[in-house]
Amino acid sequence: MQGGTFLRLLFFISIFAILTGSCIPLLLENLLEVDDHKIQKRAESIVLDAAKRYLKDNGAPNETMVTDDIKEALIPQYLNKWPGHYPIICTINTQGNIVVETIKPKKPKPDWLVQLLGDS
């Protein structure tokens, strides 16, 4: 009877170890991305605030301004450099609507995940 309990305990420990070993790398990867996400959101808010101030000082543009035009207008007056780790695209249309978004490069899957799941 005690041998069966020991085998069940061993089975439970091995299943727990397999699940933990496969989940910990995913959790660590997501935890490490939290800081990058916060930094990028802060950079987006800086661009948005600078664009709002530009609109307040200059009014709505005559034609839609895209990122390069906005960089030319904002960097000398409001920003020292374009913030963020990833590229930020900013657009201001003629009604004064501001769109700020980050373009993140597509991240490849980790090697261990490709080996585990295959090429899908």
C-alpha cells in the first residue's frame, strides 16, 4: 500500500516539474517585457502631449501631418529627440485629431518553443 502512495507522489512531482519547467520561461519572458511596455507607453504619452501643445500653439494643420513632418515641427521646439525604444508613428489630421501608435517588430519564437511546438 505504501509503495503505491510513493509512486503517486513521484508521478505528481514529475508532472509538476514538467509543467513548471515549461511555464517558468514564458512567465519570465512576459515579466521582462513589462518594463519595456511601460517605457514605450511613456514615450507615446510624451509625443501625444507635445502634439497637443503644438496644436494649441499653431492650430490644426492645413493638410495631414505624418511622422516626419511632426518630428520636424516638434523636436526643435518641444522634444530633444524622438522618444521610445520602438518606432512611434504620429499623425495629425486637418481636424486636429492626433493618432499615436507604436510599431513593434515581430518577435521570433524562442528556439525551445519552436522545438516543442514545431514550425507552425
